[in-house]
Amino acid sequence: MSRYELTPRNDQPDVIKAVVGWDRPLQTYFAQVFTRTEAEPEEGEATIWHGTEPGELLTPEAALAVVAPYAEVPETLAARLYDDMRGTIGVRDGTHQAEAKRLLFGSIH
């Protein structure tokens, strides 16, 4: 799994951070936006979160499109995310990951 924390855009004062990455077990990219809440003023709460289902975000560009309105996206990040995914080709689930997938999704794929 990879994870990159992005700096909020200046026009988004309630955004604390945005996060994107590759989740190999779910075979999806993910994107999160954390905003300041009354209960969590410093850490924030993930008020936007995509990529929690297998294959939900199939391209780096799909994940980056989620966070782009809220955070600065480096020009090279799509290529880095793609490389992260390619680096996991052929990596198999461990015993615990496979069992969790069976329980959650009824399959290990």
C-alpha cells in the first residue's frame, strides 16, 4: 500500500489534509479528504473517502480527481501512483488478508 499526504489548497481553510494512495489487497486507488470538525479540530475527520471497495478507483487520475478541488496535486503524483500499483503485480494476499476478503466480500479476488 502506498499513501501520500497532500497540502490543502489555500481556498479550502477547513481542509486539514488530503490523502491518496494504492491499496493492493483491494486492488484500488483511494482518496480521502480530512476536514476540521468540532470533535476533531486538529486531526480532522475523513469527510470524503473513496476507494473502500475492490476496484472502485481503477486509475491514479480517478483518485486525484477526488482530491484536486481540495489539495495541491504534484504533477508527478499520477506517475508515482501508477508505479506503486505496478510494483505490486504478482504479490499475493497473505493468509489473513485472504480470509478477511472471504469474510467481507465472499471471495479472495
